[in-house]
Amino acid sequence: MVLEIVKYGHPALREKGKRVEHVTADLRHLAADMVETMYAAEGVGLAAQQVGKAVMLTVIDVTPTEQPWTMSPQLPMPLVLVNPVISHPQGEQVGSEGCLSVPETSAQIRRAEQVTVRARSLDDKELVFTCTGLLARAAQHEADHLHGILFIDRMDAATRASLAGKLKKMQKETEATLDKPKKSRRSLARL
């Protein structure tokens, strides 16, 4: 099922995910829905916070892109990463990033060129891989989401200042949509 992707200003985007202690049927179902949602939105990654769930779960698939990437060992896409940890950053890359939760916004973001990712699979097996290029960028971007960090937090000051008005408007629009259900629930309670 395609889930709603929450937008900038939604409190779930700033929540640190809870560590997954056990892979359950509900978690597998959430991961499957996240993969479907990522594909429907034409994204290369999606974190649980982006669908309003504060757990350490992310999905990534960089194969639809034309940009080069490497990974050792080769793993099938999409990747479903439970409790991912990024380590051993090496080198530097600067590239354009966007985010499904911050639509129509992109910026040049500095990331490590190569990282090692350690996570659990939905089969509760340990996954460890080293990656570069777009996969490294996506892994770092999604891991940030799991800690309540957005790519806009990594923008340089000038870029952030140039987008301040747009972000403020987006935040107000999101907050207004969050308030509407509360008001309607209150109205219904009076009936």
C-alpha cells in the first residue's frame, strides 16, 4: 500500500527512531509499504520517519538512477535496513540532494564519498557493506532521517538563508494540515 509521505514541518521528521529489537510481521509489512511508497514517489530512499513512524527502518534502491555507484559485496535492491549504522567515512563528495519530505527543494550537500553500513535484514541477519557514490549518499541521507536530521540541516548557511522563506511557508502549510484533523475531531466530539 502506498503510504502518505509527511512533509517538512511534521514532527515525525525530527524524531529519533526507536531501535528495532525484533523483526515482526508488522515491521515487514511497513517495510513492504515503504518500498512501494518509495517507488510510487520515484525516490531512491525512504525512512520510516517520512511515513510518520519513528523507528530505525529505511529502504533504498539506487538502481533506477543513471548515476554510478559501487557496493561490496553486491546486494539485491531494494535494500531494507533495520537499525543501520554508518561508519568509516572516507573521502568527500559534493552533490545535489533532494528529499521526498521537502518537495521541490534541492541543494549541494557535502557527504563522505565512501561509508560502511552495518544493519539487520528483515530475516534478522547482519548486513555489512561498503559503498560509494550515490548509494553512499543515499545511505547517509536516510540514516540522518532516522536521527531526526534533514538534508536542509546540512546545507551551507547561504543556501539555507535563500530557502528560508520557502521552508517557512512549507512548515506553516504542514502545521495547518496537522491542526485540521484535531479541530474536526473536537467538532465531532460536540455532536
